[in-house]
Amino acid sequence: MTDIVVGIDGSARSNAALDWAALASALSNATLRIVHSYVTPVSEVAAAGAVPFGEDVIGLIRAAGQEALDEALTRVKTAHPELPVETSLVQGSPAVCLSEASVNALALVLGTAGRGNPIRRVLGSITGRALRHAACPVVVVPAAHPQTRQIVVGVDGSPSSQEALNWACEVAKQWETDLTIVHAWQYPYLDDPDLKGSPLQVLMENEARDILAESVGFARQHGVEAHGELMKKSPSTALLEQAQAADLIVVGTRGRGALTSMVLGSVSHALSQHAPCPVAVVPLPHTN
């Protein structure tokens, strides 16, 4: 795994993803692979009984895609002259092409649309499919974000969060920066006076502290300067707060148990939609 893949379409939002991917590639000593996919509605038009588009129209579509790639290459080389860069123009749906390009990659980087953007639903579909099917961590980059090189990872003691921690540690070492490890927990009976401050609450808090301490210890054993943040809040709230001063938030795809899995799925979705910084969602190995 020696390359970082970024999907581009020539828009401002994909330029943000391109810039982040280029910087991450430079920090990681990785090759940057820029991918632009295009579709032609030939089969759909033919199926409707109309005349398919001719080769001249398809040629124009390909030329526009190549122009987007050329502009992206120029943009990257201006900022990072020594960075090895490859470009790929591929035919097919963006979600499928990007998922295929993610095989053996360090990360797949995608842009996202702002609130109210009329193509938000389309981008959400592409990002959602990439999050489900990519063979590597998917990084979703907002149009504007801080450049702090601060990395935050959310953990909950599950195998998925361990994969996220593993990846976050590798990135922290490559970037030569420290790592903030966040574990969020909540006591569900604060409104019940008979259960508030009960042995169950103490047990849950102790378990939360143990999970965080084990994660911090793991990172330090692997050569990363790490510190922990124990937050009595929902995972989404805690990580969105930490995201305000971060350059990257890292989460797993699922948590412990069926209910937690659904909750953490909503966490990664909420972060990718609302975090002010890039969000990396790390899959479990068996989901690749």
C-alpha cells in the first residue's frame, strides 16, 4: 500500500479533497493517484429506443475528463513539485470506479458538498457507497477546514475502533504529530434519583476509563505521543467538539453489538456530513 487515491471532478469541493490528499501523500511518502470517472448514457438512451450518442459526443466527455485531470495535476505539482503523481481516466459510475481504485490503497479521499447544495444527494450516494464498499479507509474532506495536523481518533473498545486506532497511529507517525484518543460514554439513568451515582454508574465509568487507558497505552507502545480525552457525551457530540481544532478525525465503521453498530454507523455519517475537518472511516479487514 503505497498510494493515496483521490476522486476529482474539477469542482471546488474536489479541489479541497485534492489539496488534502496531496499534502497527506507528501507527509506519508506515498504516490498520489488522481482518478476521474465519466459515464455515457449510451445504454440508457438505446434502451429507450432513441439514437445513442455518437463517438464525437463521447470524445467530448472524455476530453472534459482529461482536462479536469490535467488541471488537477498542475495544481498538485505547483504545491508539491517532487510528489509522485499518477492520473487515471476511467469509464463507469464514480462509486464503482473509486471502490475498485481503493484496492491496496492507503486511503481513498473524497470531497463533500456544502449544506443546501442541489447535488448533495448525489454526492451523499457516492460517499455512502464508497464508505460501504471501499477496500481502504475513506477520508471525506469538507470544502474548508483547518490545517493543524492534529489527529483525533474515537475508540470504544470494539474491533472496529481498534482498526481505526491502528490506522490513526500509522498516520500520526508518518505526519510526525501526536494523537488525541477520545472515548465518549453516557450513563442512561441520570434522571432517576435512585440510580444516579449507583454502583452501575461507577462500573460504567471505570470501564470507560479502562478502555481509554488501554488505547492510549497501545498508541504509546507503538511510538506515538498520545493523550486521552474521556467525555461524558454522545460519540457524535464528543467527536464533533474535538473536530473543531483537528485536521483529521478517525473512526471505525461499527461498534460493539448490533445496537452500538447502528449508533456508530450514525456517528460516522454525522461526522462526514457535519465535521469541519476531514473524517476518515476505517473498515474492518473482513469487510474489504
